[in-house]
Amino acid sequence: MNNMPIRKWAPILLAAAVAFIIQPVRAGDEETAAAAASSLSRIDSSQWRLSNDALMEQDSAGNGPVAGHFDNYVLALTWLPAFCEQHPDLAECGFAFHSPDGFAAKHLILHGLWPNQSHDSQHSYGFCGVSPDIESLDQSHQWCQMPNPGLSQAALSGLAAVMPGANPQSCLEWHEWYRHGSCSGYSPEEFFNRAGALVRAVAQSNFGNFLAGHAGQTVELADLAKAFEADYGPGSAADVGFDCSRQGDGREILSEVNIGLASQLLAPEQLGKMLVPQPRGSCPADIFLVPAPSR
């Protein structure tokens, strides 16, 4: 992750490569030289997520860390009934449960997709190429005052069910973009399309169905782990963490599920092939799944 040696030697290596390419070539070597030049031109997001030029521009501007320098993702998912029990005044908690069969009433919803550096339990890697003014607005929770990331109406519509916080009153998607998505190397559009597709994949799994079928009940952490492994194989429970909070009556309620994913995202139906280890979380042996409120 420390790219200082790369920055130090990059100009020298690039100059040497260019000198090699432009030197007079012997007859029959023209194709070799052309192929070498073409390979240099292809050092782009397919390998590094951001082109080398973009990395240098962000670094020289002094606006936060450089995007693309992370080890894995954390797919952070929220059990919204529990969240809204503690934050009932938020806009999304007023409309997300209008239908008892709505997505947020029975499924984990998107909190965020976080580029993550190993051994950084606080997920402090963020705000890549983001100006200090925007970062200040984010940290003071003035999310709707930040510049609009410019998602299309189609992307916003796709987020509506899986991320109820993406609304004009909360602007959660703006926060998630600047705080985390800016480091992914994707455009806002692709970032949220990929994140939403992963949420839907989890919802359609045996694990997702287990949660939906046990809302309002106390379940064992071991059973949640078994449901996850039924989808993704023995031992995969080590790649998911369950975080809980305590109700006033002393019950521990599921609040967040964090799934570790590789830095190179695949199609959502291949989620099992992307899994990487994740801290187990704070939940005890018995967990209550808060049901959606009645409307």
C-alpha cells in the first residue's frame, strides 16, 4: 500500500521505457516496438482502477489519499428496522415501511461499499481526491450541502429500494460516495450500480431468506452463520461479521452485517468467489431481529 517507492522511481522507469521505444529499431523489430508502445498506453483502469495520469493529478492536488490503494472491500449492510428504532426521525424511517412486504422491511439494505486497507478496523481510508471543504461538510453531517455526485435518474431509481437513505432529506449516497466511493476508482454511477446489485444478491440468497423469515424472532448467531455457509460454503462464516446493539429491555438486536469482499469485484452472482475474512462483529450468541413497524 505504501506507494512512495513507486512514485520515486516511476519517472526514471518511464523515461527508460520511452527511450527504449523511440530508439532506432532494426529491420523486423518494428512490430516489437509497436507492441511495447501499445502496452504502455494500456496502463489504465483495467489494472489500476484509475489511470496513472489520474493518480498523479489527485496526488499533486493534495486532496486526500490516492484512489485504488486498498486491499479489499467491506459490504456494509443495515437491518433497517433496528436502525429506525434508534433513529425514528430520519426521513427514510418514515417511508421505508409503508408496505409490510417492502424490501427494507425484510432485507438488509445498503449502508455502504467501503474500500478498505488491511488492519484498518476504523475504515479510515477515504475521501480520495476530495477537497478539504467537501470533507469538512461531510464530517459535520451537512451531506446535502455537498456537490451532487451526479447519479442518473436510473441509478437513483435502482438505489431507492436497497438504500432508503438515498433521499433528498438524508443524502446518504452523497456521504457514501465522498467518504468511501471516491477511493474505489469507479464512477459514482458504476459504484452504486455494483453496490446495489450486491445487496440484491444477498437478499436473494438462503441467508437473506433466513433473515426475512425470522424477523421479530430471536435467533442464534450460529444459525445465521449456518445460513451464510449454506450459500457460500463451509468456513465462509469467517468472511461475515454481525454487529449488534442493546435495546432498553436488554436484548441484543442485529444492527449491521459486514461482508468482506476482494478488491476486484466480480458479477454479483459470483459473490461467494469474492469473499475474504472479516472480523466477527459484536453480536452475542442470541440475537433479536427487530420487525418492521406496523403502518
